[in-house]
Amino acid sequence: MPMCQRLCETYRLDPLGLIASGSLLITVPQEQAQDVIGACRAAGIDCAAIGRVTEPEAGLVLKGPNGDEKLPRYDQDEVAKLF
């Protein structure tokens, strides 16, 4: 079992609400996405397209194995619950 999953299960944390230290989200026009991904990967940085910008009325939607779900809101990092 991966370490993050094990820790989340043990401490009842939602992995979607964990801090993402070292992560960078970049928003670029869709037609430039593959160029940005390629440049990052060429520099040894793991990179992937993970979403798209939509009209505000659409809200935040998580597309996962169970279909579309409303993205939960986290007012604090899940790890902070342990302190």
C-alpha cells in the first residue's frame, strides 16, 4: 500500500486536502499545453495536463473513476488536523 494512502487511512485524512509542497500549477492556453509539458519533461520535471478552465458557473468539478464530483473545499490542510 502506498505510504500516503496508508497515512490517510490511519489518521482519517482526505488525500485531496493534503498540502502539495513542491507542486506547481500552470495555466496556459490549451494549444500551448503540449509545448509546456514537453519543455518541463526535457528539463527533468514531471508534468501533465490535469484540467481545463471553464466558465465560473460550471464550478469546480473533479473528474474521477466514479464520474464527475463537486470538488470539495478545504479551509485548512488536512495534515494540520494532526497538530
